[in-house]
Amino acid sequence: MSLDSHIESVLWTPDQIAARVSELAAQISADHSPLSEPLVLVGVATGAFLFLADLARSLRLPVTVDFIRAESYGSGTVSNGSPRISSDLKLDVSGRHVVLVEDIVDSGSTIACLIAHLEAKGASSVSVCAFLDKPSRRKVHFQLLNKGKFYRGFECPDYFVVGYGMDFAELYRNLPYVGVLKPEHYK
């Protein structure tokens, strides 16, 4: 089975992705270079794992890395609006500057939940680095913590996309590009 045949169109190629990740890493590095201790990158599992790996390798400052798992999609294509944390951090983020690394910000529910969770754990600031942003689907306005910044890779049109870590029913994560999944493969 060729996963490529399930893709209607490619939105971002591997070269476009690599260039944008480098730009984001340069921006984050510049914004956080005066920190006295390592920046904490928190990947939102599982969709952000490829983006997080590429971003971390491109940053030019000390970082620590951890993962958190928040579930709001199940096996569907639309967030249920009630995210829950199913796997928490191992690192202590109290007093630390955190960048949440997310594959896609859609309704805003998950990211708002995670920011509140990190604030409750004592993070001194929380920024968000989203590979894709779908502002047209935003239902929840999230507030970054203490001068946190929002870093956006690409603004995504309102399509169901897969690849570069993003999935449907745990498939397609390994595609090196971001593509629009043909409806017959998820309906």
C-alpha cells in the first residue's frame, strides 16, 4: 500500500518544512539566548515528535526536552473540545521557561489546557511553537504565560492534513511532507 496515493495534494514539501523550521529555530534562539538555564521544550505527543526533533537540532542554545500527551481527537478528525492530559511531564518546570511544541493548533482547547497545566506546575513563562496553525477553526482564545510568544510555522487552510508527524488513525506520520488526506480515507 502506498500512502502517497491517499494524498489529494501536498501543501508543504520537505524542503519548505526544513527552511521554515530553521527560521523558527533562529527566532526562538534569538528570543531566549539571554536565559541563564536551558530552555525547556515540551513536545505534545505524538504528532509533534518529528517537528520537535528537527526544531531541537536547529536551536543554538541549551535545551532540555520532555513530552506531554493530551488527547482530544480520539480516532476522529475533529477535536472533541475537552482535552485531557493522559501522560504528564517527567521534568520539573517550576521557575523555567517552557516552549510547548505542537504539531497543529486548531480549536485552541488543547493548547489552552496545556498552558494552564504548565502554569499550575510553576513554569515562569510558556510560549507555543506550532508547526501548523488553523486560526479559522479557533474556538478557545489561549493566553500565553508571562511574555510567552506564539511561533507559527505555517497557517493551515481548513483541510484534514497528515504527514510530518500528523496522523489519521496512527497512519501517515512518516510522510516527509504535509498533505491533504483524500476524504475517502477518513470518512
